[in-house]
Amino acid sequence: MGSSGGSAHADTALDIRRQLSTANEVAVIGSSSFWHHDSAATCRHIGKKLAELSSLAIVTGGMEGVGETVARTFFDCLPHAV
């Protein structure tokens, strides 16, 4: 691929980025298992508190466990005017 191909990819990436929300992003990384008896409750509390912030996007690895629990609680606690 020549240099023009690389430039086209860069232009495409920039175009996509311009179209995306300017929201802040929080990555939630954790186990697919809860290792402490309070872990699920802690994840739900964090999701609820994050939902109180404006212009926030949650990024997870897409697996069940910590990421899913935080993200689902976050979504459930949004005012749903999204």
C-alpha cells in the first residue's frame, strides 16, 4: 500500500472521530467473576454514581462480571433522554 492509502485511512479515522460524541470515556476493566461478597454491590454503586455525571460513555470488554454490572447499572440509572 502506498502512502496515499495510509493517508486515506487517516482521513477516514479523523472523519469517524469528528462524528463521534465528545463525551468523556471511562474504561471499566475487571474480572468476569466476583471475588468478594460485596463486589457486585460495589459495581452497582459505581455504575449509579457514574450515571450522575454528564457526557460520559462507558467502555467495557463486553464480558459478564465487573464491566457488565457497572455498565448495565450506569445505563439503567440514566435519565433515558439518550
